[in-house]
Amino acid sequence: MSILKIETGTENKILRRKSEKISKIDRKVKKLIDNMVETLKKEKGLGLAAPQVGVSRRIILALFNYDTNEEMIVALINPEIVSHSVDRILGEEGCLSIPGVYKPVERYKKIQVKFTDIKRNTQILELEDLNARIVQHEIDHLDGILFVDKVENDEKDSDMNMITF
């Protein structure tokens, strides 16, 4: 397995492109997922989307149940949010593709996500709080959206564009 290079920057064309749906889960897709898992572990992230490693395909990884005994990395292929709560919650986010930047982002508190797993089974997960936030953040990557795009304007200006001399 290989550690993959993380694409960075808010103007990166790969990160800004809408990803293609996976039509066939073959050895190439499984190898990509294995390499993404190794990369996520090395980088100590909570999630990773294929575009972040230079592949414009609809695959995300989510580290569920962070910092508990039930912690697990799950691969979601062609994920789609099929329902969400009315309640939204503000929480700080960061991103491996925008290192060192952390900002408050409003997300749905609960979601239902439909996806295909590595064994080609259709799954639906009900997620809330941090698990839901991770999936929403990673699905945004598949649509060319970065978390800083969702930050309130006054918050964006606070230190994103700081110039030091």
C-alpha cells in the first residue's frame, strides 16, 4: 500500500471539480481505497475524499466514533445524503487540503447517507453530531466545495487573508 499525496489549496482545480460516479467496484477502486486508508491514518485525519488525493471519483472515507473504543474507518462509494434534520449545529472544522486553517461551519445535526460499500452492497446510515459532520464535509469535496466556502463572511475575513510583514 502507498501513502498518497494530499492536494492542497483553495484554488486547486482537482479540489474544485465535481467528481465522477463510480460505476464498477473493481481492483483499481479497492486499491485506491486501501491507499486512502493508509493516507488517512498517516495524516491523522477524520475523513478523506478521493479528490484530496488527486482522483476525481465519488469515494470518501470517514473515521466514525472518533476517540472511542468503537473507532472505525468506513469507505463510502457514491455517497448521497437522502435526508437530514432541520436542526443545524455550528462546529469548528479543518481540512487536510487547507492545512492550519480551522473555522466554524454550520452543518446538519443528523443525516441519513446512502452509499455503496466495498462489497457492492447498498447501505443507509443514520449519523449525528461529529459522524454526520465528517460525512457532510467529505461529500462537499466530491462536489468541489471546501469548508471555507461555508464560513460566514465576517469569519472568513478574520485570518484567511492576513498579511504579515
